[in-house]
Amino acid sequence: MKERIYKKFLNEYNIFIEELKNQSIEKIISSAYEIVFKNAIVACIDTFDQKQLEKINKYKISLNQLYRDWMKSDGSESVYYSINYIHEEKSLESR
């Protein structure tokens, strides 16, 4: 499962970078934080535990969704918190 999620996130990251290449230099510069964050997530997938991987898989969490949810926390929470937050939010929606 870890390898599949890694490949999925890496593919999403590569598409994101390719799309940025067609943008203005201002857009690319303003996306620097997003570039670094997404790259770091791809690089640290090995640190995700089995429960986190299962949540990513079960809720079909995308790299972009992790980034957006992390930004909602003003970057003050870890990406692991974002994964757990998504899980709790989805659980509440299904009630």
C-alpha cells in the first residue's frame, strides 16, 4: 500500500510541477511554499504509519487535499494531524 500511495502522490506532484511550468514566473514564485510542502510529503511517505496509510487509501486523500487541509491549520499542525482531521471530518459526514 505504501508504494502505491507513494506513486500516486509522486504522480500528482509531477503533474502539479508540469502545470506550473506553463504559468508566469510570478505564479511559480507564489507557489514556492506549495512546491516545497508537496515535495516533502512525497519524500516522507515512509514515515506514515499503517493507520495513516489506511486513511489515505480509504478516503482517497490526494496530495492536494493534504496541502489544503494543512494550510487551513495555518501550517501550525503536522501533516499527520491533517490525515487524522480528514478522517474525523469524513466520519462526521457519514452520520
